[in-house]
Amino acid sequence: MEFGGDDTEPKGGAKSPGETVRDAEYYYREATKYWLAADFELALRNYSRILEQNSTIFEGWAGQVLMLIELGEYREAGVWADKAMELFPENPELLALKALACFRDAKLEQAVAYSDNSVGKENLTPRVWLTRAEIFLDRKGPIAEGCINKAIRCASKLGPIVKLEAGRLLRRKRNYVFAIRYLKEAVQDLSRSPLAWYELGCCQASLGLSEATSSLEQCVNLRPDWTEAKDMLHKVGNRGFFRRLMGK
Amino acid sequence: MRCARCEFENIPGQTRCIRCGSILEAGSAVIDIYPPRMPAWRKPIRAVRRWARTQRVLSRMPATVQRGFDLVVSDSLVGLMLSIIPGLPHLIRRRFREVRLLVLLWFILLCASLFFYHSPTGAVLIGLTLAVHAWIAVRYGLVEEIRGFGERVALVLIVVIFLALVYWAVPRVLIRGFGGGYTSLAIPARNISRGDYFLVRHVPRAEEPLPRGTLVLIEPPRIRNAQRDLRLNQRQRMIGQIIGLAGETVRVEGTAYVIGGQRLEPSQFPVPHWLQQSPPRAVTGIAVPDHSYFVSTDYAVAVHGHAAVTDQAISNACIARTSDIRGRAFLHWWPLSRRRFMEQ
């Protein structure tokens, strides 16, 4: 099977009672699960499977672009965002994702242009504000904070994920104190997410807090095959007083 | 027709939603739903470029420097390097379809130019092969990155020179001591005529000493100034035939060589014209020293101040040390009608 999924899945025919229906919604749930487990490759495959079912589902396209960004393939993400915009023209979330891809690829002017374009549209999503926050966090802190707050306000049921994303972007900018605030709120709702625990653990480790070990242990328990988390746990467990003080 | 994105009820027959512009119907067969992926080897290259952009190192430099840097760390340059095998970077990037016909053309031209190697047709064909190869390499992406006409021409020239060096080096690396040379001997028993062209390869130590009759490529002897009585017109490497082995003595009787009192068949071991005219005078013949061979080749001889060529001059011209032998002929290449592998 291309996606490494269950090969025993029957092709067509009547499904037995209680069997999971593998429709677009199922794959969306799977993709979100893998994303929150920081397995971006599998998440990307599940987003592709959503589009296999129905290529007009917006979440599939946006998810693919986001996963490409998470995998560090910014140029490909940009190309794919353009492709998605052929189907969903002037979509603010796709514009925001394109801005994010440009920003992470160190193309600041383009990123600002796309972000400006995205906030000028209607029906703004949290992603639009989170991207804007990421772009402006270095240079215009108060604007960025406002953007994060707007993202959380318009998140509705996606609140925990938006908080997780906010925490991640603040950690990326080394603003650990604020990041911990959001990540702690996120792990309360996403207690089964290795990604949330990992981000929290990393922030705590950077501030020299002893809770880092327990957060990272929690993360490793939830996803034992995650090498990065295990390495981080090992590193945190073995560092001395001076390193803890320096947040290294 | 309801839009899947904004749930707006559109007029039947619409392809896009009136409210949000989303497409209303799309089959996965017509839309590619699998995103492009980045090959792992490209990660560090992109990281360098990103770092340069982040640090704004280049923004303060002249535009030419910026373009040069971009080119050096671009994917295209790596692609160019990989293009030593035509189409390889395209294959890695899943763009092989773009150049598949060009690669096929290159392969056909390469086969044809190998077949006609060392002939005017072969030279034209190898030129075309090189041009197609260069075009495949440049097409990978450099053409888009370099805008000016002059720059493009310069780039293509550089690529052609680079690939020409590769073409020159590859056979020499694959076949050690690869080369070729013309023979000035006619050997009827072996169906060899004057002017035939042979391909040669390195002689491994295990093959030494070479048997009598072997055709070898030798350096022309440098005796022009040392021996004023014998002037050779051969300036390039040439194919000669091994006649005498180390420790033997070689005499010439009429049209045949005599080795240790035994006459060699002239149709298999022909005596060149100049030796028939001026055979060695010593009764014992010319002794072949250790680690040397008596190699028979035809020279155009000009004698000054003497009635005949001296034995010393013949010895200098015909005795080749092992180190003078550049290779052993393994393929009778030209003319085409006599093309065949040499019996070893």
C-alpha cells in the first residue's frame, strides 16, 4: 500500500458492522492525529488520501501545504499553495500558508505581501493571524501579540490547536515564558498529543525548569519511536547545573 | 449545485462557486493531488541560501556577486554536476519526461559516434553528442537563472568545455592506457594494411613479456638530433610489431627477419622497406637487451653523409624499452570492413 496503511482493507463490497468507514472525515481525523504526534510525513499522506476521496475538500489542500512547511520543504509548499489557490482562489488561509512558507524560507518581503493580502480578505481563520504573528514577532512585538490573541479569539473549537501553534511559534522566537503559558493551556486539552508535550518540555528545558523531564517523558510515553524527543529527554536528563542555568 | 466550501447554492452548470470561487466538481483523475517533494540532498543547499538571505549578507553586495552566489549554491549547479550522466538530475527530480527524447537522441548519437570513432563522421557525431548533452545539462534550470544572451552563450561554452573534458577522461579512466594509433606495416597474413587504425589498452605487468608478433603502440624514438645519419619523419605515436624478445638477436636477410638462425615468415613478420634497404651489417645481428623488444615499424629515412644507416641507428630506432610501450592493440578499428578484436 502506498500509504503504509492497513493492507487488509476490503476493496468494495459490504462492510461488516462496526467496521470503520474510511471516508474523507476518517482520513482528516487520522491526519490531525499524526500531525499532533509530530509525524508530519504520515499526516501529509493522510491529507493526500482526503483528496483521493474528494479533491474539492479544502482542508486536504491546506493540510498538505502546512505539512510541507512542517517538513521544511518551503519551496514545494509555495508551489502547492499556488496549486491549491487555482481551486480556491484568493483564499485567506492559503495566502497565509504561502506567506508562512515564504517567511520560513527567509523571503521576508514576499511573506509580508502575502500576509497583508490574506488579512484583507473575508472569513479570516486563525492561521491568518498566527502567520502574521510569526512574521511580525521579531520586529513589532505588540502587533504580534495582538495577532495571537485574535487567532485564539476566532479559533472556536480549534482553540487548543491554535494555542499549541501559538506556543510553538513563540518558542521558535525564543519567547519561552509566553510560549509555556500557551502550551500549558494546550496540553490540558491535547493531553494525548506528543507534539504539545514535546514543545512544552523544550520550553521548560530552555528555561532550566525541572518539569522539562516529566513533560518529555510524557511525550516519549505517548510516542516511543520519536527519536528527537528521546534525544531531548536524554540531553535534559544528563545536563548539569551550569547548563541548566544557561538553558542549554 | 451546493459549494463544498461555503455551502452556497449555485446555478446548475456552474464550474466555480459564485460566492467563494471554489471549484464545484473536480475528479481526482484530472487534478494532481500529490504534492512535489524535495530530495534529501537539496536540503543543505537550500539551508545555505536561506542562511544567506536571513543574514542579509548578499544584499549589501553588487548584483553580479549576488547572482554568482545564487548560481553557486543553486540546485542548478548541483544538477549540472549530476548531468555528467545526461538526465540524471531530471530523473531524481522526477522531470525525466521533459528530456526523455533528448536523452534518447544523445544515446543514439553516442552509439553512432562510438561506431565511427576516429573518422570525420565520428568527429561530427561526437560534436553533436556533446551539444545534445550540454543542452540537457543546461536545460535543468540554469537557462532560467541566467537571463542575458551573452551570459547564456558563455555558460553553454563552459558546459561544453567541461563535458568535452569529461568525454576525454572517461575512456581513459574506464580503459587504462586507452588510445589509438596507425600502423605503417602491411601484414598480409593478419589482413592488416598500411594506415589501419588500432585501439590500444594498457599492458598489465602480468602480461609481460609480450609474445612475438604483438602489435603495440610505441613512443617515437627521440634520435633525430643524436644520430645525424638517420632522420625519422614519425612524430606521433605509432603501432609497431614485436619481432625480437629480450636476449635474442635480430638479423635481416632480404625480405625476412632471422631470429637466432630461424627465418620468420615475411607474410606474418614483414620487414619494413627502410630495413630492407639498409639491413644491419653485423653478422650476429642486433642484440635485444633486457626489458626491451625489437619493434618493427616503417620510417621515412633520410641519410646524411653516409652510404647507409648504421647498426647503432637501427638499434636506436627499433629497440624499445618496456617503458616506451604505451599499450597493446586490442581492436582493429579502421577500416570498418576489417573491424575485429585482436587475438591475444
